[in-house]
Amino acid sequence: MNNIYLISDVPGYPPQISRLLSMMNYARYTTLEAVKNLSVHELDFLLDAESNSIGALLLHFAAVEYAYQVETFEKRELNEEEMSIWGAAIHLGEEGREKIKGNDLSYYVTKLNEVRERSYDLFKTVNDDWLDQQEEFWHNKQANHYFMWFHVLEDEINHRGQIRMVRKRLHS
């Protein structure tokens, strides 16, 4: 994280994967800055009966990244055991509001870090050509691994906007 503003080579990874990881690292850095020092109460706060808490959104980031690890590297969907762990965080909504609460910030950061470490390990097993590999994706469309992992990054950035809005509303 020393060169967070550089999208460049990451030691141990090929050039395109390095750039993808650089962008993912920057997104994570800004996410962690957005939630710094939040209490359990603040992490569990709901704007209304239909919203997601900041804590649920943080766990959603880890769940989405884990799901894409399984989909792109293992070529399968989450199994029943994995869904019992990650399902509420993937689906959010009612299920997330019921099941994701009462955790301190270190709980969420630990989950984010564990999943990211697994991503680092998995990305060491492939080369840049892997990013171009295509397969069926949403609604029977073709997508390559680069797009799929871009979506992991995009999802975090999108929901981080929600986190910032919720945080502003906490103290208004």
C-alpha cells in the first residue's frame, strides 16, 4: 500500500494482473478509509427498513470477491456450505439485515483481508492470457475474466458510495 496511487507492476504478478490488483488495492484502501473508526452501532445503522448497513456492505465485498474466486478459478458456483457462510452477504436485503450485525470493524476487516489474501494466491497461478479467457456470464452473455474481476472492483466502488452516504447520515 506504499504506492497506492500507482497503477503499475506488483512484484510476483504479470503486468495486466498487476494493474488489476493495483486498482483493487486502491479501491480497498479508499473503502477502509471510509469506514475508519466506526463503532458497532455505526456499522449496524440502517437508514430505513429497506437499506443495508455499512457492516453488511463490507461483508458483501468479501462475499462477492470469494464468489468470483470460486467462479473464475474453480469453475463452479458456491456450494451449500459456502452459501451458509456467504449467502446473507451476497444477497443483502432482509437476510443481510437479520444476520449481519453486532460485529466490530476488525471482524469485517479480517474477512476482507482473508479473502483478498486468497485472491493474491490465486492470481499467482495464472498469467495475463487468463484474463482474456471468455465464458458464459450474466444472462447468457460472453465475458472474459478481466471483466469479471473488473466487476468485483466496480461493485466495491459502487457500494462504497452507499457507505459514504450512510456515514454522513449517521451524524445528521
